[in-house]
Amino acid sequence: MSEFIDIILSNKIYLLILVCLTGAIVFLIIKKLLKLLVYAAIILLAFLAYIYYTGETVGSVLKPVEKALEKAGEAVK
């Protein structure tokens, strides 16, 4: 393993390729995380708009969800 690292560090072309690949991988991961964050923000805004439009409280909207989660947990057990 140390030979592999020495080869990469001694040759500038290999080092450049490794840096480019690492940068591309990091960029793609950040891009996917940002896309996920945008989707979560859209869903949150839609939920808040629904609560505002209907005039209900957050607790009353989430009670059926909590009951469904409890039933699912019991079914798994």
C-alpha cells in the first residue's frame, strides 16, 4: 500500500488525476445533498401551506401519522 502511495505522490500526472477524481466525487456528493435539501424544503413549505390553508394545528395533523407509526411498529414486532 505504501508503494502505491509513493508512486502516486512521485508522479505529478497521477497526483493530478487523483485530485480531479476526488474533486469530482466530492462535487457529486454535495450536489446530491443539495438536491435532497431542496426537496425537503419544498415538502416542508407544502406542509406549512396546508396547515395555514386548513387552519389546523400541527399536532392535529400529525396524530394520524403517529398512530400509523405505532401500528406499523406493532406489526413489525
